[in-house]
Amino acid sequence: MEEGFSVGEVAAKTGLTAYTLRWYEQVGLLDPIPRDHAGRRRYRLRDVERLDLLTKMRATGMPVREMVRYIELVRAGTHNRRERLELLEQHRTTVLRQISELERDLAVIDRKITRYRGYLDAEQTD
Amino acid sequence: MEEGFSVGEVAAKTGLTAYTLRWYEQVGLLDPIPRDHAGRRRYRLRDVERLDLLTKMRATGMPVREMVRYIELVRAGTHNRRERLELLEQHRTTVLRQISELERDLAVIDRKITRYRGYLDAEQTD
DNA sequence: GCTTGACTTCGAGTGCGCTCCAACTGCGAG
DNA sequence: CTCGCAGTTGGAGCGCACTCGAAGTCAAGC
């Protein structure tokens, strides 16, 4: 057993497909993954940890482009932490707005549901 | 001033583009919109009301395909109200899960934000 | 009467985020 | 030694939801 994880293992861990993992590397979301003697990827713990954050960013609707911007900051060194923080805080705000819009829109659908329940109850009493 | 609304007016009202409104009609989300003597669409109140619901469905992530399914039920008559209700209730559940996943994922991002704030505070004290 | 602007149609094009194909390589089990 | 499986590459393809281009029609204002 070698060090690190194969692309398949990481796919299983993260819920991403192997295709997607290779593509993430290609577009610059992951640093080049080290290879074993046969040229196969061995993901390190830090690669998987980064994926943990990346998948959360994606799942909350951050565009891949913006995730790439964030990773470029990470790669550029620690001096830009404030900028990274701002990016994350801005995303946080976006997600909070997203949630409240979902709640607001759901309320409209809920009213429709209530209406249908009313119709069906009325039929019932016939 | 004629009865009803032009495509541009409805676009302004709903936030959809005129392109999208025509496309919605084409894919069957809207019944054929009546035309004035020059062939221009005049949306009725009930068309706009339907769009109110449709935009909420879209905004909460319902795929267009499924919205079409719902509208087909509406067109088929009142006898399938139970089925429509079930469709809406299922969507409601989906949206609720969506919201809680957003909250869960945001928590991970929040932890990262807290970490960055810590770094920056530490720098500050130098 | 001419221009402007909003509308019409049809089909093609776009952006995003994957997703897959074909051809190939290397490893472990039987 | 062979089989099957998991991996490799580059580039093509896909599904979704729009979005737009081109060419034309009509009505109102100057």
C-alpha cells in the first residue's frame, strides 16, 4: 500500500467522480497531484482537505471561476489572507441571501399547497 | 391601450427576459398567448399569475422538465389535483433539504473564515 | 413619408460544469 | 501467463437553461 490515495479513493471520499477530480486539477483547483512510479495520481491529505472546502464552496453555489481565484490567492502566499477572507465573507453573504430567497419563494409555493389541500378537503366532504 | 400586457411589460414584471418568456411558451410552460391584430402577444392576468408561481419554482431549483409536468397536469383538468399537490409537496421537501444543506455547508466555510480572522488578528498584534 | 423602437419567427449559439470515449499502461489474482 | 481492473491522456460531447442574430412587420411621433 502506497502513501496517499488513488483517484478512485478520493472520488469515493468526496462524492466527486474521478473525471471531475482530474478536471479540477486541470483547471487549477488542485495543485498537480504527485504520481507513483507508474504515473498514477497519489492524493495527499492536504489535497483531500482542500477538496473538503472546495466541495462546500461548489455546493453553496460558488462558480468554479471564483474558486479558482481563491486557490490562486492560496498559492500566492500568506500575505493576501485578508483578500481571501473578504472573498469568503462575500460568499457567505451570498449564501445567506440565497437561503432567505429560498425561504421567501418557498412561502409562495406553500400557499399553493395550502390551496390544493383546501380543494381536496372540500371534495372529501361531498 | 389594449388589454393585457406586452412581452416587454411581462419581462419587466417577472424579471425574466422577453427571450425567456417566448421560450417558456414554446416549451409548454405557458399556454399559447393570445395575439393582437398585429400578431403581438398580449399576456392575460392569469398568464402573469402563472409566471409568478413558475418563477418561484425555478428559483427554488425545480428543473424546467418537472415544471412542464406540473403544467401538463394543470391543463389536464381538476381531477388530478392530488397528483399536483404531491408534486408540490415533494418539491417542498427538496427545497427544505436544500436549505439545510446550504446551512451545513456554510458552517464549514464559516470555520474557515474564523480561522482567517484568527491569523489576521495575530498579525495585528505584532 | 421617414425614422424609431418594440415586436415577430426560426434556428443557431453560449456558458457552465461536468462526463465520456478511445487507446493505452501496469498490477495483482488465479 | 493471462485476465480483469483501475488507472493514464487529449479531446470531444452533453444537458441545461437560456440568449441571441437576422430579417422582417407594424404603429406612433416628428
